[in-house]
Amino acid sequence: MPELKPEEVFATHPGIRWVGLATNRGKVIFSKMRDGVKSITPDSDDLLLLELRSQYITEMTQQVAHWAGPADYVAISYERFTELTIILKDEYVVLTVEKDVEAQEFPRIAGSVRELSN
């Protein structure tokens, strides 16, 4: 798998605020805020998201995958941003997007990130 870079992910959509990449075991590969964007969450929470929360979320999708097929991405909408967890083969990409990014764009964002990882 080619090495995914934060700048490549940011280039897929102007509404992406932050991006992180971790292995399925929660080993953080990178965590980066887009230049010029003020973080809403502390760095410690971003790392916790990559190390534990997203790992748990992706494992839970596997429980349903037997019947529904594998999950493409998981979206969680908070008051101040939306979080997307994009499930890859042995890794996952987590990104946050601005609230004005329409939900209809999520599949395209996930597909673009997946193409970068292939």
C-alpha cells in the first residue's frame, strides 16, 4: 500500500479540517490539522480517537458485515464538525469536516481517500 500523506487527503476536499491515519491495532501513523484551521479538540483527544475510539468503531462494523457487507465509512455528526472514519484493509483514516459539508459528499470523500491508499 502506498504511503498516504495528510496533504493528499486535504487535497481531496476543501472542507476537511483534520486527518489521521492509524493501523487496525491503533498504532498512529499521522495526525495533522489543515494549515490555517484552528483545532476544536485537544491533541490528546485526537490521539485517543485514532488509538482507541476508531478502532472500536471499525471492529463493531465487522459484527454486521457478515450480513450487510463491509462498511465503507462511518460518519458521526457533532454540533461543531462531522467525523468520518474510512475503513481500509489494515488501516483506517479518520478525518473531520466542516459542518457545511453536505452528507451527500461523504461517499465521494471516502472514495477519493480510498483511491489514494491503493
